[in-house]
Amino acid sequence: MEYSYRYQAYPTQAVAERLEHHLDVHRQLYNHVRWDYENRPADDKPSEYEQNNKLPEWKRKWPLFRDLHSKAAQATVARFHHNLTVLSKLKERGYNVGRLTRQAPSDYRSVTYNQSGFDLDEKRGHDKDAYVRFSKIGWVKIRYSRPIPDHATIKEVTVKQETTGEWFVSFGLEIDDATLPEKPDVDSLDASNSVGIDLGILNYIHTSDGTTVEWLDLEDEYERLRREQRTLSRKEKGSNNYEKQRKQVATVKRRIRRKVLDYQHKITKYLVREYDAVFVEDLNVKGMLQGDGNARNKQNAAWRQFITLLEYKADLHGTHVVQVEPEGTTKECARCGVETAKPIWIKEHSCPSCGFETDRDANAAMNVLQRAFQELGLGWPEDTPVETVTATDTIQFESVSASHVVETGSLPS
């Protein structure tokens, strides 16, 4: 299994200048790799292997490239070809894609050292600090907030400068799957150790067993962002004041992203520790963002990021995560299966056929759980929340505030 640990970095001014220089040289190498690829005939495009073999020749011809570590230079070549592969896959799926463009200094912000060219010294720092040495650059202090596991192998290290000017170092780790906890046998799953999740808007998630988690209140952060953006619009583009204000805007955006990510880490950690199986909707997030209404809230929810976190944490904790078809989960009655159209402003589910009443998102979460059991070939368990209520009861969800999640780091068990 592969995953990554990310740390904030604090290079000295001299090292930061060398980092910026190397970023720019890698950017120029990337653009040269692109130029070399684009200027070859369509039936004779160079492969990643062929362009790696050209690196010694390019270093002799352009001394600037000699500053680069060989593995880091190869990683830049691999980056271009990875982008080509992504573009090709999008085209195969029917997307209208163009060509890879030249990278401007503001676009190219990271360098990767693959396999060699770096060292980690965990003992050189004090308390929660450590140091990373990058070949031809120097030592960089990092806030070592969590140690790298002993059973993990460092495959690569990436240093990145954010648009805020902050530096971060990410370690690409690999661990043997044999060291991971085993996931429970599928046949052992039932409603007591499994949960269906409905991802909402007004409330962030609803679970099939009676919990609703509120969404973060980010209105103060967005009000500040609007103020900073208005100030930026009054600055002369390209001036020192414009650059200073641009960093202010980037800092506020970064703060919002960090809050959302931290919130998701806490919720997903609780879910994979609490349950043997977590079932979620396989959402078409891009299509939802292109639809009408609530686009900003949908983007803030970062559902795809939430599901990605859930899946990788599940592997680390031995939990099943299954995505199910989302279409109709809100309309279908979790008790009898009859569909009832519900406009977005209708918050309750009331089945005209069997009389089952509950919150619309609670009903959707139960449907997610039911579909997952059917997909796994387990049928529909009898001891589900739906089976334990009368036809006219409303299931009362325990509401967990966002502030509680932020302060305690988890949901109540």
C-alpha cells in the first residue's frame, strides 16, 4: 500500500533561494521535455525511457541542467509523461482535451526526489523538528508532527512551495500489505457493525444508525476572503503591493482548505475505527458542481476528497469501504422501495405507500446500506433501523455539531 505524510518546512533564506532556483530549472527542463516531444513526428514520439537517456546529453549542452540531481531530473521527465497519460485517459472517456502547455513559474511549484538524493535526520532537530537534506540544495527543517512508521519504506520525497509562499515536504511511503490489519470476513457483516453514509449539504453526513454531523461554519472565513479579494482588485497587477495582497488571498484560501481537510480527517478516522464496513454513494462530483444551485456548498463539501480519505484510512485500519450507485437513494422508500419525487427544499421523507416517515437524508443513508448489502450478496439484514420502527415513526437522529468534532477530534461513540 502507498500513502504519504506531509510536513510544513522552514528552510533558511539561503536554502529557500536554492529551492526556488531548482524549482525554476526543473520547470525549464519540463518545458524542454515537452518541446522535444511535441517536435517529433506523430508516429515517432519519444518514450519516457528515451527522454531519460537524453538527460546526460542535455546536461552537456545546457550547463544549467547540471545543477539537477539525476533522480530528480528523471522524476520531472516522468511527470510530463504522467500528465500525457492522464490526458489520454480523459480523451478515451470522451472529454474534449487539448495539449499540454508550457509551465509558467507560477504553475510549477514542486520537485520530487525519487529513491535517492535525499536524507531524513530525525535526531538532528529538537522536540517535534527533524531535518531533510536535498542533494545540491541543503538541509531543510520540518515540523515533524508524526514520525514515519518503522515498517514504512520511503519511496520518494517532494518539496513544494504553496501559493502562500509556505514550504511543505511530503514523503511517499510504501508498506507491505502483510503488515496491515486484516479486514473482517464479508459474511460477518451485519447492521450492527456496518453503516451507510449519505453525504448532504445542510448537514455534512447522515448515518443509517442515527447520527447526523453538521457542516462547518465557514462564513467568517469566506467574508474575510471576499474582503481580501476586493482589496486585491484595487492593486496594480505586477506591483509589489499586488504580490503581497495576492499572498494574503492565498493564505485565506489555504486556511479554508486546511479546516475542511482537518474536519474530514476526524470524521473518517472515527468511521473506520467504529465500523467494520462503511458504505457511501459513488457520486459524480464534477457533474454535481456543473449543475444549478448550491455550487459553492457542494465544492466546500469536498466529497471526493472525503471518500479518498475514507478509503485509504480503511486500508490502514482493516475496514471495508464500498461505493454504491447513488441514483434514487433519496427518492426510494427505505422500507418498501416505492419512489417518491422530492424537490431539494423537501427535508422529510413520507412514503405514500407504507407510511414510513423520517428525514430525507436518513432515508437515503438506509438505502445506501441496503444497496451495499445487496451488492455484496448478503441480502437485506432483518435487524436494520428500518425494521425496528413502526410505519409512522420518525427516526430521531443524534445531531453532532461541527464544533464538537473540531474540539474533540472525533464523533461520540
